[in-house]
Amino acid sequence: FDVSVPRGLRWLIDPHDSRYLKAAALHDELLARGWDRVTAGAVFHEALRADGVGPFKRLAMLLAVILWRWS
């Protein structure tokens, strides 16, 4: 299991970094249960914060999970 990160952004966000795994699993489960992308993204953001991910990476990852389907 890893985090889906576009190849061009892997220099910034390592898809195998264990700090992201719980947040990604939680986000995916919330979406599977029918939560909307913005609310699931907010929970994802808080889970990243709890695991010590810095603000810049959290923001980048939050925008990615919220905007992914709209791009």
C-alpha cells in the first residue's frame, strides 16, 4: 500500500513515506462510505497534521485530493 502521487511530484512527496499512509487509508475509506471529497479531504488534512506532516506538504496534498476529479 502506498499513496498515489503523480510521477512529476514524487521529488516533493514520497508515496512510501509512512506518515501519509494512515491519512490516505482513512481518506479512501471515507470516500468509499460516500463522504464528499471536500469533507474527506479535511479529515485527511487533520490526519496528516497528527502524523507530523508540515503545512506546505499538507496543503499540497489536500488540494490534490480535493481537486483530483475536477482536473
